[in-house]
Amino acid sequence: MGDRREALAKMFTAKGGRVNTNRGQAYYDSLMDMMNRRLLELEAMPSASRTSIKSVLEAEGLNRRDFMKWASAATAMLMLPAQFTPLVAKAAEVMNRVPIIWLELQDCAGNSEAILRSDAPTIDELILEVVSLEFNETLMAAAGHQAEEHLEEAMKTFNGKYLCVVEGSIPVGTGKEWCTIGARAETFEDHLRHVASGAAALVAVGTCATFGGVPAAAPNPTGAVGVQDVIKNKPVINIPACPANPANITGTILHFVLTGQVPELDHLGRPKFAFGYRIHDNCERRAHFDAGEFVEEWGDEGAKNNFCLYKMGCKGPMTFNNCSIVRYNEAVNWPIGAGHGCIGCSEPQFWDKYAYERPMADARIKAPTGGVEKTVDEFGLGLLTAAGIGIGIHAAISMAAGKKEGDA
Amino acid sequence: MAYKRVERMTAFMRINHWVVAICMVAAVVTGLYIGHPYYQSLIADPAVDKYVMAWNRWIHFIAAIIFDVSSIVVAYLYFFSRFEKPYKKLLPTPKNIMEFFLVFFNLITFNRTKGFDSSHGDSFNAVFFFVFHLLLAWMLFSGLQLYVHGLAHGQSSIGTWWPAMLHLATDWTVVVCGGTYMDVRIWHHMSMYFIIVWVMIHVYYQIWRTIFWQEGDIGIVIGGSKFVKEN
Ligand code: HEM
Ligand code: SF4
Ligand code: SF4
């Protein structure tokens, strides 16, 4: 109940997905001044990581022009006017001054994997490679006591300055003791609280870290929740999706580098620049939706003609994310482009409520009482039948035993 | 036995009734299509020529808008009608509560007891219709929440105030339904069945009253009046 009240209060204070992109010259001038000052400050700081964006780009055979093209796209994505492009480029260069501690909790490491494993990494992914990852359970060579020491040292050195990136949900239910970390067997919850205590802000990456994701799916055996449910006294930026789009992670970190602040968030704590779009409104199959042309089964004539995937369970109409615009892998493609409906991976409770291959109207849903699973129509027809039987009985008794006014 | 004609619904109220009834059917037929498109568009035509889903959604919204206007008018009439002011029958005064139960007993005793005056609208009827208006209001709020999802950019042809107002007026439905947009959709769809059940009972009760009270109640919604016995 308390949670619901809190969510309600949040909704009333959020201003929808809208970002004002026309704030007048004076606003942008002062913003630019502020960013310039901050970047100079960061530049003067020693770079914590040994790799630079320049060397990484060169190793991948990318030149300055590719990099500037990326910078202007990133500027547009952050909804800044074009004259900010050099600043965004600069921010990418000094990004390795912002220390990051990356925690891996209850998850499949899919977000790290998505960033690290691509065979032709995008500039977004390369930038994530050069950020100063002070600690990352998946990547680092150290283990056991050594790793713990390393973490403590990083937390002390960068106290109050580091970004804590979290991947994976936090079990807080009866199953929480199944998930411990390190030589002292800290639970994930304690581990997160400890690391969060010295962070400037937290970035929850992927749907598990934001809303609990797959581990939180019914019956949620470990009582999995997202970072925002555990950490209440620090800014938490949510970057859901499964996996989170590297462009959105980079965009958020860039924003933090540029301003030292959290970007404008929607009512679910997601950056508006990334989650202010509805999949359905930017989908290339939308004309087929409006026309009523749907894929009826996998591989049918409709599928061959790229018809709308609504009847195959596409949840684009209820999902907010920018993958229909920025897409994945250097904008090569995205799930709907590849022929599968959206499963709403950036929405809360997506595994239970969105991720099925049929429209909501045909999905078996748990009754509010937690009992049998029925489709809404099965439930509704049951209701109509019950009402029909009730009326029938009343009518029959009325006929047999009722008293008409006319009868004496 | 002498009968007296009593006026029960003005012409305007009757028109409103039938407009709502037609909208209801239109909303159900198109709503079910939106939820699960149950007929196929001809594949041979190019997409720009047909717009089957778009028309269904359009009719759904138009039915919804007419509903909107009608419920605002009905809400107004609750208080300011120069005819019968329904809110007077809704207030839980001892007299109204008494009347509510008398009419209810009449129904469940199959008209063997009838201890109230059936010439004017009664409290049972007022409560029954109030339930309908609540259901309608709920459809409006949940439907407008689904609608505002399409205005994520915060703009509309009539200005930014429209989506902003819709968010303010309907965002609570997400929290009430269970926290996700999908929950609103589930509840919007499920509530349709509550409304259909209401309509079934409503139609049955009107026919039942006509047969057992013998006062021509069914004529109210057509000619505006019914007949009551004089003494
Ligand atoms: C008694 C009246 C109504 C009935 C019976 C009704 C029924 C339905 C049904 C069955 C659906 C399909 C849900 C699903 O399975 O996905 C639906 C969708 C919808 N309804 Fe209603 N509805 C009513 C009133 C309204 C009102 C007043 C609005 C307000 C604008 C509205 C707006 C919508 C919207 C926006 C959708 C989703 C359409 C889409 O995403 O394309 N409805 N309705
Ligand atoms: S495929 Fe999905 S997102 Fe695209 S138009 Fe169809 S329902 Fe909408
Ligand atoms: S299309 Fe939908 S399910 Fe797929 S990545 Fe985008 S938001 Fe997630």
C-alpha cells in the first residue's frame, strides 16, 4: 500500500515524457558555460584509466570523422542543439576521468555481454570500454580477498565521486541468503548498500536492476527487486531493456560527465531522452497495423510481407523505449525489424505481463485473487453466463410464483 | 380501473439514452476488434487503401467522445435538472434507504410485496444507474489513459495542454490497476464485461417491471411516460 501511494505521488509530479527542446538562447548559453567549466575541471584530473578513446578508435580502424559523426548523433539524442557537438565529443574524451564501480548482482550478465561481445563494436560500446571501470566483478582479474581490497580502495579514493552502475536484481525475500558475494559472504543487498553509500549516483542498467526483471517474475522465489526499491537516499537512473541499449548507457553517462547531474527522468526514473518514445509510434510496420494487416502465424504470407506483429503478441503499443529509433548494433536492426514482436522489455513486470506471443486479450492472466489463469474473455464470458443464469432463474420463478399487478 | 399518465423522461433524456445505447454497442464491437482483430482485411489491397484497424479505433474513440459528452450532461442533470433531480434519490437519507430496500424486496419477492410509490423514479433505480455511470466514468479514465500513450511527444493538434491534462486526469489508473500500462488494458477490457452484465440486468428489469407492475414501464424510454393506477 505504501509503495502504491509513493508511486501515485511520483506520477502526479512527473510531467509526462515531454522534453522541452526550445528553452531559449540564454538557457543554452549558460548550460554551455557550465559544461565547459566542468569539462575543464575533469580534464585537469588525472585519467584513472590507461586507455584513451583515441587509441581505442584507432585500434578499430575508426577515424576522427567517424567519431564526430557519432558525437553529433549523440548530441541530438541528448536533445541538445547542434552547437553542443564539440562539447559532447570532448566529454567522451574525458569520460575516463569519471570513476565507475560496476556491480553484478542477480542476473545473466547480458548487459555486459551485449557491450563486450559484439564483433564490430559501435562507438557507444567502445566508449564504455574506456570509462574508468574501477571495479567490475565480471571483468576484473582479481578474486576473493584481493578483489575486496580493490573495491575498498576504489571506494575510498573516489568517495562521493564515483558512479555505481548496477546490473541485476537484488533479492530481498526469503531467498536472499542464496545470493552472497565475496569472501565475507555479503548478501547482494548489503553489498549494494555498502557500495552505494559512497556513490555520487546510481545507474541501474537492464530491466533486472531497474524493476526486478526476469528474476522478479512470478512467483519471484528470491523476492527480487530493483535498485530503486533498496536505495532511497541517492539519485537512481533507470536504464531498462533486456539488454539495455549501449547507446542509452553511454548517453546517460555522457550527460553525467557533461553536467554532473542526472538527466530529466520520467515517472519510472528512466531518462526521457531515451524512454520518451513509444515503440508503436516509431515502428516501420505501423501502416500495416492501421490497415488491419497482421501476421497470423510464424512464416505465413503476412510475415513474408512484413505485416504488423500485433496478433503475434507485439506489445509495442504499451512499451516506451527508443529501440525503434536508435536500434541495435550501429542501427543495423531491432527486434521488430527482425520479425518478432516487442515483448515490452523496458516496462515493469514485463515478464509476467508483456512477454507472451499473443495479444493481451488472448493471454492467460492470473485472477486478482491469485487463482486460476484465464483470458479476460474467458473470465468475461463466465461472468455473462452467471448473469444469464441468474436472470433465467429469476424469470422462471417470477413466471411460476410471481404476482402480476393485474391479478387480484 | 382508471390509469393516470405520468411523464418520466423528457425527449432529451430519451435521445440521450438511445445515443448511449448505440455508442455502447459500437464501443464493444470495435473494442473487441482492437483487443484481438477478429476478421481479416483483404490482403490484395495495398495498406493505404484500407485502414481497417484505424477505422475501428476511430469509431471506438468517437463512441467514447459521445459517451464523454453524454456523461458530463448526465452528471449535470443529476444536480440541475428541472425535471427530476436524481441526486436527491441518491443521498443516503433514511427515507431513501427505506425506499431502496422496499424496491429491492419487491424484486426478490417476485412482486408479492410492493410497498412503495412506483409513479416516480425510485432510490433503487437511482443507485442502479449510479453504478452504471461509475462504470462509464471508469471506462473513460482507463480508455483515455490508453489513448494518451500515443501522445508520448507531449504534443497534440490542439496544443500541449491536452496530453498534459490527460496525464493529470488519468495517470492514477495505472497505479490503481497494478502498476503497468498492461494492467490498465486488462482492466479496461474486463470492465467491458461488467458493463455488459449491467446492461443485461437493466434490460431484464425493465421488461420484468412492465410485465409484473402492469404500468407500461417499457414505454418510458420510447414515449417518455408510463401509467399508474389511480387508487
Ligand atoms: C463502454 C465503453 C467501452 C468499451 C466496452 C470498451 C472496450 C474496449 C476493449 C474491449 C478494448 C480492447 C482492449 C484489449 O483487449 O486490448 C478497448 C481498447 C481501447 N479503448 Fe475502449 N472501451 C470503452 C470505452 C472507451 C473510452 C471511453 C475510451 C476513451 C478514449 C476508450 C479508449 C480505448 C483505447 C485507447 C483502447 C486501446 C486502443 C489501442 O491501443 O489501439 N474506450 N476498449
Ligand atoms: S509490429 Fe508492434 S509496434 Fe509495430 S505497428 Fe505492429 S503492434 Fe505496433
Ligand atoms: S522491441 Fe520491445 S522487447 Fe524488443 S528490445 Fe525494444 S523494447 Fe525491448
